Amino acid sequence: MAKFEIGDHVCWNSEAGHVSGRISAIHTSDFEYKGHTRRASEDEPQYEIESDKTDHVAAHKESALTRID
């Protein structure tokens, strides 16, 4: 079961430091992302997050994310 919901404000670490954004999609099965297959399941969902500061969309596992409000 997903720990986060669409619309949740979260942050994660990237090469550029901490990044924050809002969850725009939750994947519970394998999906294509930027030309690669990302693995996801009901037990280990992946989240698409729209950055607060850029138009970048990231995909991360639940363990990489922290709720910030």
C-alpha cells in the first residue's frame, strides 16, 4: 500500500542537493520512464514528482522520499 498520495509535498536528495515537489502519479506496476523500464509493485510503488522550481519530473521509490508538509 502506498505511503504517499497524489498531491503530497515531498523532498528527496539529488546530485544538486535537496529537491522538493508534489506527487503527480503513483505506479504500482512496471512502467516506462525516460526510455527505461522502471520496476514498481503494490508493495514497492514508484512515484512521479513534479519539481517545485523547474518543469522537471522525477521518479523515485518510497524510501527516497520525505513528506514536508
